Amino acid sequence: MSKSRTRPLRIALAAAAALFLGGAARAQILEDVRLVTSPTASVLPHRGYLFQGSIGPESSILVALKVGFFDRIMLGASYGLQEFIGRADVQTNDHMGFEARVRVIEETEAGPALALGVDTQGEDAYIESAGRYQRKSKGLYAVVSKNYRLGGDISFHGGINYSFENRDEGGIDAFGGFGFELVRGFSVLLDYDPALDDNDAGVATHLTRGKGYLDAGVRFDYRDNLRFKIFFKDLLGDYIPQSGVNRSIEVFYINMF
């Protein structure tokens, strides 16, 4: 593996270490900025940051850093690799992922919040020959979110998106889901993506069976700064190259500069 290809990973890990050591204040656990794979209309507060690390199939690892500005804007960067554990050579993604989100309308008692954003980080490995991730990134998106209190907190989210991974097949896609807090600190998550931009059987690089991606997860909050999520993705078996449920674990660390 060349030095040039590992440089983004070294930068990301160094930044994460600096943030862990240099956090100035504790931050309360916030609304989810993402359910399982679907974005929400939430953003980090001004000077808030979130460090995310996940591990999934094929010993894949994804590290991400997101930072909030002015209680309206969130910027992030991410980098992934596969075969991190084992004897095979470590495979790095050829591209870093970037995200920018602007909360355009604040949530009120009567209406939902609205956010516009762009996210170039897809799921799992990047397939260079096809010019796409195994599961396409959201690309340009608009999302609305509304929270209610029904015993526990319950939130609903939905939106539309257009992925830039459209060399062979593209178009408007949609997503939606909800999160429900069963007891304080423990929530269940569910979201759905019909993958409308990746279901044309006439396209050689399409990777779905037309069922859409149904994803579920559970979320554990620990104290004020730490959040764990366990995901069970593709419950409908939509992904063609592999069968079975995609299982992954994510850890989130939240703090303030």
C-alpha cells in the first residue's frame, strides 16, 4: 500500500486523537444526525464535534469527523478501508468522503425541520471499475425531521436525494425512517431506501434486486459523550453480490471545542 494512499487515513486518525485529548467541555448526547444510513435534519451545535468509528463486513473500517458551526451548518469528512483484520492486504477506498449540511428551517411545534446537504460517502468498498460504492452515497439531498414525545422520544425523517455516482445509472432516490426511545438511553432505529437509482436490470453495474434497502438498528447512549449503535442492514436481501444481513457497529464521541 503506497504512502500516498495511506496519507488520508493517517491524517484522520491524527485529527481524531487530537480531538479526544483536547476536548474542552462535555457535550450532551444530541439528536441523531443520521439514523442507520439516512441523514436527518439535525446538525451539531456551534463548536460541537462528533468523531465516528465503525467496523463492518470484510473487516471494513470507516472513520469520520463532523463539526458544527453557528447552530446551522455541519461539515464532515470520512475515510474507509477494508480487510483491516486478517492476512489479506489492506484495501483503502480511493476517495475520501465529504459532507456539508445546512439546517434551513428550524423545527416548531407545528412543523418539521428542513435541511439541505451533500454527502459523497457511500457504504462499504468503493468499486473503481464501476465508479461507485457498493451502496451509493446520498449525494445532494433534502430532508425533513419531526420529533414527538410519546412516552419516549420518537422522531420521523424523510427526504429525497440525487447521488453523484451516476455514470451508468442515476436519478432521484428517496429515503425515510424513524427512531423510538424505548427507555432512557436506549432506542430502536429503522429506515428504508428504495434504491431507485440502482435497480435497472439492463445496466451491468446495478447491484440491487429492486426490493430496496430496509435497515434496522439499536442505539445505546453512555453518559453525555458516548453513543453506540449496532446495525442490521439490508433485511430484505436487496444486494445482489452477497446474501445475508449486513451487520456493523458504530461508536460516536461527541464534545465541544
